[in-house]
Amino acid sequence: MSGFRVMSVRLNNQAFRALRRSPGAKRLVMSAARKIAAASGPGYEAREAPGRDRARAIVVPTTAEARRDSATNLTLLRNLGAAR
């Protein structure tokens, strides 16, 4: 044997849920959504989308031109890297 021991680990799921729903997590998720919306151009908006178990945000095209652009050019998909 190489000196490793098998250990049992108990995860605190309530703590993970609290962390995923914390104000800091919400700020981080909204920040990423705003970056994607800004990179996508005018007519795109970041919105908070409350989730049951975690902070969520979405970016939506808010004008007809942005909807056409998104459908034709996959704008949101192409700008996901802006969130990094």
C-alpha cells in the first residue's frame, strides 16, 4: 500500500444550499450575466431569475432587432466567454 487511507466524508447540504443562495453568489452570477449582456450589444438585458436552490440569472434580447440577431448569429452563445 502507498500510505493512503480510506476516509468517510459527510457533506453539509444545508450549508451548500445556503452558500449557493447567498447574496455574494447572487452578485457573482448577476455580474457574469451583465458582462454577457454588454458583450452581446444593445438590446440585451441581464435579469435575475430566482431559483429554488441556487442563484440564477438570464440574459434576454429585449428588442426585435436583438431577437433577430440572437436567432441568426447565436449572439448569446458566442458571448458566453465574456463572463470569465
